[in-house]
Amino acid sequence: MKFRFVLKILGALMMLMGLAMSSTLFYAFANRENPQVGFGISALEWSCIGSFFIGAILFFSFKIKKKHVLRKEAILIVGLGWIICGIVGAFPYWLCSVAEPLNFAQSLFESFSGFTTTGSTVIIDLNLWPKEILLWRSLTQWLGGVGILVLFVAVLSSLGVGSKSLFQHESSFEITQSSTARIKDVAWLLLKIYLLLTVTCIAGLLAMGLTTFDAVCHAFTTVSTGGFSPHNQSIGYYSNWGNAWAIQLWITLFMLLCSFNFLIYTLLIKRKWRQFFFQEESFSLFVLLMSATAVITIGVYQMDQGQIGVEFFDTLRRCLFMVVSIASTTGFGLENYETWPTYAIIILLALMFIGGCSGATAGGIKLGRVLTALKACHFEITKTFRPNYIDRVNLNSRNLDAETVSHTLGFVMLFVFITFISVFIVAFLEISNGIDILTAFGAVVATLPNIGPGLGDVGPTGNFSHLNESTLIFLSLLMVLGRLELYAILALIVPAMWKKF
């Protein structure tokens, strides 16, 4: 383990963070005459300068003599990289002078919620915050969507460093046989697709009448499936607009597109039609979401029939938006789903855990793992009455070996185990607040799978501002744990990980 090498890479990442912050400063200076812009400039300036200066010291203090990243070093860079980004990103919130300031624990929570594309918040009134800080808030989700370190991989060639290990540990893409050069090509292609989706989403929102600021913020948090909005009512802010239906459907489309494995878009670009049509995971997600929408719409429509002006297609659109928002782990708000029939809430809870596809910006366990686990269970059940039965578990027309299946089952079990342990910890930390079990469970479900809104007091009409500082820090770690799919963070607590060799 070469710690100097790790520090140099982390320094480069901090410099990248400083440059990202500077983009929000350009917006602030360009729109300084706007009464909602200006008093967050100082917070951004100090945060930007500090991040870039410390990063530059680390980067230029050490020389790189190696060409490849070892597995332990990659895990350390990825795990510490996300934690450092969350800490650095918290300073603009902490240093900003507003009527309802955030303490450092709350600032950390807001920052980690952004970078992990969770979307949970401790801010009570967004109207009190300057636009440049709200832009930074949305930008953190855009950076975290495709992955800060995937972006970093695309530019690592200038450092002469192998990037395959970084790419694999940061993301859920399965590219095990590719060369380093191939990984860089894939990273660049994914970034181009991500940019194209972002620009297209912005253009559509502008055409529908949103301001440039609103269009950019919502596009950033839609394609990243993050869910932050510059408005307290989230997407519900536009409910009284004449074209609210179009805005909702446009955002629904992009939440859905970004729930699919991004590699299917590379197959379309390369015209590999056969591989594209065998993407079982993406097809299954589409069928699952449409089925869940249909079943929920029936119950919600029956519940609302007594109200004046309720139309079936309006209910269908609202239910579709919320189902896709929850399943994609975006978490945009349109209405309070806790008022829906109980069975509908149970379906949404299941979708929270499942999440989107592997290789998507969405969080959760990932549908690919759920399908693999179900097929493995089916195989074992069949063998109980057909002991000589021989078959293979396959996904996306690819046979999965026993090690992959075992790894998947282990991940699912570990995810469930961590969920219940975390509920206990949150309940223990919140003894002084007298938290109920629904809120404790909702807080964990909102943060570990990177959903955003939870249940109870942290549901769609509440937030996390009333929780203790220790609880907020713990939930921040859960966000990173879920974003990096457990192992890259859990490895950091193993003593052997920190040995030099």
C-alpha cells in the first residue's frame, strides 16, 4: 500500500471539487443583480479556495512512479474519495449566512445527500437560501450521479495511472475483462451519454416555460436520479401551471431512462441490436414499473372518486410519476403517498429496496441482483424434487457462475442485515426525541438505498432537520455505504486494509 500515491490521487480529486465549486461562483457573479443571488458568494469562495489549495499541496507534494492501481489502493481511494467529497461539499452550507443556518452535522448530511444522489434534506425553507448555494446543491447530485470517480477515471490518463480498479469499485458496471484503455473509453462514452441526457432534459424544460435556473437544477437532479429541487414543493411547485402534465411526464421519462443500465445506450450507439434486445434486467424493470403503476392507480382512483374534478388519466399520471420517482430512487415530490391505500405504500416500500438497474444512476439493491437471487431460489426449490436437475442461472442472456450467484446472495443478505441493525442504531440515538419505529425505519430506508423521502416524520411532507447530530452523521455514512454498494466502505473498517503491504 503506497499511502503517498493515495494522497496524491485524493489531492487531484479535491482540486476537481474546487473547480466544480468555481462554476457556481461564475453563476453568482454573472447574476449578482438578482436579489436572490450574492450572499452565498463568500461561503463558496472560501470553500473553493480551501479545497483547491489543500488538493494542490497533496497533488504536487508527491510523485507518481507507478502505472497501476492495486486493489487495496483502489478501495481506499474510492472510499476515502467519497467521504472527502462529502466533507468538502459541506462547507458552502456551513459557511453561508442565512436566517436558518445549518450546523456542521446538518451541512454534512446535506452534502452527502447530494453527492450520493439520495435527496434527503435538513433544510426547512429553501426560499431563504441564495440561488448559488441551491445550484451547488443540485450540482453535487449531478456529479454524484454518474460518479465523481467515474468522471475522475476519464481524466486519469494524464496521470499515467491505471483506472480499471477505480471504475469497478466506484460503480456497479460489470466490465471484468476489459483493458485499462477500454475502461477509459467506456468512462468517456458514459460521460457523453450522461451529458446528452442532461442537455436534452434542460432543453425540454426550457421549452415548457421553466427559467434557466430551474431547468438546469431540475435536469441535474433528474438525470442523476437525485431529487433535489430549488422549491419547497419540489415538482409540486408547477402543479398549477397549465402544462404541469407535460413537465411531469418529461421528468418521468428521464427518471425512467436513467434507471436503466447506461450500457444499453452504448449498445444502441454501436448498433448491437441482438445484445440490446436481450437486456432482461431493463425490460423487467419497465414491466415492473408499469404493473405497479396500474395496480396503485386503481386503488388511488377509487379512494379519490368522491372528490370533485378527479379524472382517471390525471390519477394515472400522478401515480406513474411517484412510482418512477421512488423506484428510480430520485425522490421528487408531487404528493403525499402516505395518504394512499396501505397496499400501495407496501408496493412503494418494495420498490425502494429494489431500486433501478445495475450500471444506472439509481440506488437500491438493484433489480439485477433481485432477479439473480430469485432465479437461484427457483433453482434450489426445483432441486428438492429433481435432485439431478442441472441448469444455470443466467441474466441478460449471460450465464452466471456459482461465485457470482453466491456474491449476489451475500450482498442481498448483508443489505437486509445492515438495514435492521441501522434501524436499531437510529432508534437508540434518538431516544431523547422519542422517535417512533416507523420514522426510524423510514430514515434508514430513505438513506441506505439512496431514496430521499422516507416514512413517518421523515416522509414526503417532512425532513430530517429534527434529528440529533449523531443521527445525521450516522445516516450520512449510510448514504455513502449504499452508494458504494457496501463493500468499498466496509473494507475501511478492517485493520488489515490499512497495513502498508
